[in-house]
Amino acid sequence: MLNIQLKDAVILNVKTYFDHVDGCETCDYGSQYTTEIAVTYETKKGTDVKCFRQYQMYTYGINMPAILSFFHNQNLKEMTIEEFIIKFDEEVMNKT
């Protein structure tokens, strides 16, 4: 369990899932790489999960260093859960 404190929530867990479907045997055309990240958090209203998904051709768009860098370089205690979700989506999921 992580217990990363935000302004109005606590991030309890971050799970990642990477998968791919092979494309053409010679050129890899049609390959699909999937990244899913599930962030479990708790607020005064209870526990919830926000899932982020990304699909790419040829390679994974997101990698663990990008995820870890985001958590390391943000002032998370100053963010609400809504601000965290928006910023994570912009800076990690859509940065490829």
C-alpha cells in the first residue's frame, strides 16, 4: 500500500498492466500495445479507482520510468484528486 497524501485524498495503490497483440510477422504492421494504469484512492466519500488506458502501434507509449518520474517530480500534497487525474493524464498518458 502506497499511502500518498493529496489535498483531499490518499492514493492507496497504483497498478500497471502492459499487453500486446502481434502484427505482421515481417514488418509488425497492425501490432497493438496496451498500457493500463489503475490508481486506487480514498476520499471522505470512500474508495474509488481511476483507470487510464493507452493503445499504441509498434511500441508501448508509457513506461515505468515515466510513471515514477511523474510521482517524483510533482508536489502531490498540494493537488486535489481531480487535479491529479488531469495532470497524470496530460503528463504521463498523453505525452507520447
